[in-house]
Amino acid sequence: MLDTLGTERYIDQRLVSGIGALMDVQKLKKDKREVTRVLGVDGSSTSMAFCLMTLEDGEWGPKIWGKMDVTGKDVFERCGDVNSKLYGLMKLLRPDHVAVESVIYVNNRSVVIQLAKIVGAMLGVVVATGQSASEVPPVTWMNYIGNPTRDSDEVKQGLKKEFPGKTKSWYKNELRNRRKQRTMRWVRDTYGLDVDDDDVSDAFGICYYAVNNLEER
């Protein structure tokens, strides 16, 4: 199946969901061997972005990437949806290791709880299939690629001078958007790829950190 995928960047969501729906007791677990395929995942209550990197001729590089919708009338249905889609994706891509972005604290408690359930559903399916898994905090992979999550006072003051009179939340969102843009530029500068979705570029960063820190898993 993988031979037919080649370097195609798009995977039909219906195909992945269909495979996930057929989940059975058969495990994806492989014999212990060198890790050559790592899947980085950035999940939320509305989407699941991913990037698969493979080791070829001694070098890691992106092979397949994309983003899928996460749907459901409540968080439980969304957990089931992301569970089946990630399982289907793993069946198609056959990673040796899966790195999932972990939950961070935000002021909105309900958002944290919902995201924690989504991340738990993803880690659950990875572990249930016997695969190697790890959590990567956003601050960890962002610092690793040279895009720190904490902006200096100089940067913050410069933004206020550039756009005076805005609300506190506006400045916060603008700084976040600029960090997203920096990650997208990092993908372009590192791999020569124009990834126009910030969640997918985050998946690149998660996977990049994972492949360079496999000994810590």
C-alpha cells in the first residue's frame, strides 16, 4: 500500500475513516528494530494534522503530510472520530513511533479538558496497537526549531508601537499568529516546502523534534 502512495501529500479522509472503523484485535506492533518512520500529530477538537518523516540514506525527511477534520456533536463523538482516523492513518503509514503534541494550560478550563480528552484518545489508540508513543510539549519543539513561545518585552513593545491602541487579547493573538508564521517559514527554509496550513507546519515541528530525540522516548 505504501509503495502506491509515493510522495502524494493527500490522503482521502473517507479511506482513513473506513480503515479505522474496521479496527479489530489485530495489532500493528512490529518486532523491535531501528526506527525509520516517525509520525508527528497535532490534534484538536476540530482537526488532526500530521507529518510522517522517514529515514533514508541516513537522513530524516518529510514523506507524507496533511490534515483531517475531527467531527462529532460532542467531545465523546470527536474522541471516537479522531481515534478511528488515527488508527486508519497508522495502518496506511505504518510508523515505528508516533509523537503527539501534549496539552498545555490555557485560561479557558473547558478548552483544556476537551483537548486533554482528544489527546488521550489519540495516545490510547497508539498504545493499544502496541506502537511506541511520546508526548511533545509545544514549548519543547518550538524552542528546538528556534521559535520560542515566550516573546521578549522588546518584541511586545515593538508590536504595541506598530499597532497602538489595540486590546490585550489582540496583541496576544497577533503574537501567536506571528509564531505560527515563523514555523511555516521554518518548514520552507528547512525543507523547501510551502505548507500553507499552520497546524500542518506544527506537525512538521513535532515530528522534527521527535526524530532528533528518539533516544529520549
